[in-house]
Amino acid sequence: MKLSAWKVIVAWIPFALTAHAGDFTAELDEVRALAGLTKPPVVTVADGFEATGTVKPIYFEALDWKGSPTKVFAWLGLPKNTADPVPGIVLVHGGGGTAFKNWVELWNQQGFAAISIAVEGQTDVKTGKSWNRHSWAGPSRNGIYGDSDEALKDQWMYHAVADTVLANSLLRSLPEVDAEKVGVMGISWGGVITSTVMGIDDRFAFAIPVYGCGNLATAGNQYGRALGNNALYQKVWDPMIRLADARMPSLWFSWPGDQHFPLDLHAGCYQAAKGPHLVSLIPGMGHGHGAGWRKPDSYAFAKSIVADGKPWCEQTGISLDDGNARVEFRSKKPFEKALLVTTSDSGITGGREWQESPAELSKDGDTWVVTATLPEKTTAWFVNLKSGDLTASSDFQEQ
């Protein structure tokens, strides 16, 4: 049989069912090796883009793609006061995003050095609805791991993870930056990248996945449809494969109405990670870059880590007895109120209706205690505590 005819016959079979016969040892080794990108990449000024104060446009050299060298466009900024080394953060955009200058500026205002990277070979200039690609672009995202039939080192996620590790190496090499206090934050697809890289690069001091997570092959939406038969995702790229290696503190930031990344899958990730975690699930938050960076929760979390080495709030206990919920927290900040958030619907969490109701809040020594009775037919729930504009949530619970 001619090769072309064979290709026609197997064209409909998912790559995952035909490649490697289930042996992904080489690919796993290649992904693991990305942790070795510790040498700071070569940096050049990005001509044609206007610096603002200490926020500068740059390119840094990245991995070759299909035999050609690549670079990453980024905005790199320092806070005004760098008399002493400052903490830092790597910022990773989601679908439809780019390297956002104002995201860097927001973190600079909080006292952090920041680098916002463009992980699809683009700049922050648009023609029509698309960001312009530069001359040293690597791969762009092809749907939901739609390039799984490519060689691993040619795949977008491979380069996105490598770019994030290299950005960490760059930021922590700066004399103004405290190399032991550099974190990573990603929104949507950037959250997927963040939850992937936090199990690879153990130099990150903290991680903030917003919306995006692992476990997506079982999602009851477009992710599950795309990945349910994709063994490469399930055996190589799913963040769950490596989250047990993630020992840095993490903030898992989302909202119950998110249509893309279900809260039960989100929860599976932070329960798998070995470091301390804080959850913040904000009803009505919305899905988007601005929604992720406008709220104060990511900044407060990062500040607590660089100051104390742990989240400002941690859940210390959770139980349900005959419909009566009890959740315990330890917090460095006081709380004003607690809310019970529930649903009686089924299906993907983002498609359910959610209700908020008051919960009892008390303090027992150093422990904050939330108690509430679940409505009949509750299928999922969590509690929210409010400290000013900040939200601390319990781990998501599915009945």
C-alpha cells in the first residue's frame, strides 16, 4: 500500500491512538529537560516600541522552531524603588492576548519587577483583530493541542513552557531582582501554561493559575471533546502529571460561572499540588485578562508569599455532617463576613446556576470558623470569606 493511501485511511484516527504505542518516555524526558533552561537568554531592545519609565520593550532569544531561531517579544519593567532587590513575576497571557504593557505596570506599582511575554510569536500591535507576528516568531496555538501530531519540540505548548522558563531565568538574573522571590501568573490559556510549568520549574516562588488548569480530557465541554482521545495530552501535557512536583505556594483564581475550565477539574489540580494553596472563587468575576488582573487578590497573595513564605489565608479543615458544613481557616487578615455558595444543578459547573446565602462566621483562637446548612438537593458548594476587597474560598466540594 502506498504511504499516501495509508494516510487517507488513518486520517480520521486521533494521533493519540496511533503514535508511540502508548510509550511516551522520550516526550516526558524532553518536557522534563525544559527545567534546565536556567541560563538567562540573550536580550535585545525591541525597536519601534515606546518605553515608558522603567518599562521597556524587549526580545529575548528562545528555542529553535523547525530549524529556525526564535525570539519572544516582551515588556520588562521594574518598580520605582529598587534600592534593595525586589520580588518579581512572569506574566503569561491567554487566548487572544499578548505581552501586555499595562499588566507589567500594575505589578510594578505593587513593588514587583515583572515581565509579560507573548507566547505566540506576536507583538502588541494589531492589524485588524490579529496581533502582528514578528520576524523571529515561533509557533502559534493551534486550537486545543491541535498540533499533537507534530514532533514534540515543534509543538506550541513545548515552546510556551520553554518561553516561560526562560523568562524566569531572565528576570531572576537582574541585579535589581531577588531571584528567590520570582513567581508566575497566567490567565486562561496562560493559566494552563502556569499549571504546567509549576510542575517543571521549581525555582518559581509562587504560582497563580487564573481559570486555566489541567484534567481537561474529562471536561464536559470543548476541551473534553478535543482531548478525550488525545493520549499525548493525557500522558505528556496534562498538568496533573507533574503537579505532585509543584511545592511552591499557589493561588487558584476563578469563578463559578466559568464556561471553559470547570471548578471540579480546577480543584483536582490544587489538591494534587504539594505546596500550600489558596483558592479564590468570585461570583460574577467574568472571564478575561482584565477580570484577572483588576482584582486585588493576586497581588495580596504574592505579597504574602514574598513576605511570609505562605498564603495570607489557608483552609485548615472542611467537613460535612448531615448537610451541615464546617470550614476552618487560618488567616493573617480579619474577615467581615462569610457566604455559602451552592448549586442544585448538574453538568459542567460553568453552566449551572449558583446561589449565595449568608453563613455563620466565628473566631476560635487563631482559627476562623464558617458553618452553614446546605440547601436540600445541593450538588456542589464552597464558602467565601471576605476581608475588605479580598476573597478567600474553601476548596470546591462536589456532592
